[in-house]
Amino acid sequence: MNATSLIARIRPRPDVIDVTPSATTQPVHRAGQTAPMIRMLFAALMLLTVCVDHAAADEEECGTLRNAYGPFDYRKAGPQQLRLVEDYHFTPKVERLYSGESSSIQDDIAYLLKVFPNHHRGLLSLAKLSLREKKAHLPGSPYSMACWFERAMRFQPEDGDVHVVFGYYLSKTGNMRGAADEFREAIRLGVESGNVHYNLALVLLDLGDKPGAVEHAKKAYEAGFQLQGLKKRLQKMGLWTE
């Protein structure tokens, strides 16, 4: 997902047009005819060009991932590697948004996310700070929240937990449909915690998808999720049966 798409989810834009090529419009090659093959090759070349252009646009808008130290995959980083950065830029008071450690809160977390772009706790703390300050682009931060998530996804596209955090952020900004998409993508990527099913159920309930809400609520409780608020809400609506 490119940066423009992520920004659109945070700040919906009605002028965005879907230009995804349709499979039904692809040319058909017949033996002895070279023109369809040429068109297919041209279409493939154009698609490759679009992909390269998107990657370049994402980097131009949200910055290169190259860094003096890193970037490193948060999931694979060793304790010493994490301590080297977290002890100076992501101490408990930074994570809890009390105050900065080496600089301001947003500067400390920005440093952290440049080294570990998919640092889940760092992304969550920055998202909470953005929500607290009611600003999608925090003052002094080099990137918007959309860009911080885009960078994490660009760096590790298969990291489902990044989508969980982004889904949480979108739900808190009121973009329930975007949040549902992110929670579903997290599940598709292998995140099967009760937490993600619980949050998806809440979002689907707000969207009016009652069967989907019940389905994921049951999965959440089957996975051992403890909070009973969702179950009680579904029971009051006559949707929950043991």
C-alpha cells in the first residue's frame, strides 16, 4: 500500500480514482497474431513503470528507509540491539507519553522508528500521541502518521502487527471501514490473537455488519480474550448465543 492510499484513509479524499487494471480488459493472444502479444508486453511494461513510480513517490513523500544505523526488523532484533536505542529514546516515560528522554517525545520516537521502522510499540505510542494532540502530523516530526505506517509497511510488508496498530489508529480517528480492512489484513498475514478479532468485531458492529461482528467476537473469546464488554453488547442486541 502506498503513502497516498494511507493518507486517504486518515483524511478521506473523494477525488481518488481507482486505476487498477481489470483482468477482463487484458488482450488475448491468438496463434499467428503478434499485435495482442505486443499489447500484453506493453501493458506489463506500463504496470512495472507504475510500480516503480509508486515506490519512488512513496520514498519522495515519506522518506528513504536508509539510515546511519539500521534499519532493522523489530521482530528479529536482539536484546542488545534494542537496548542500544530504547535505553536512550524509548524509556517507559517516553512510551507512556509522559516526557522525552533525549529530546521531545516525538523526536525520540522518530529516532526509534528510523532505526526500527516496524517497532510496534513505538508506532502505537506515536499513534496515541497523535490522537491526544489531535494532529495527523505532529509538530517537529519529519513525517505524518500516514507516512510512519507507510514506512513500516514498505520495510516489512508481511508484518501483520503493523496493520493491527494502524487499524487501531484508524478506528480512533473514526475511519471504521479502513480499520476493518487493516484488521483483516493483519489476520491474512497470520495474526490470530484474540485482540485483533475483538477489535475487528467492534469495528464491524459499528459498520452494521452484525454477522461479521458475531463471527469475530466468537473467535476472540475462543482465543481466550477476557473483556466481556463486546459479549454483553451483542447479548443486549439478541445476537449472542452460547
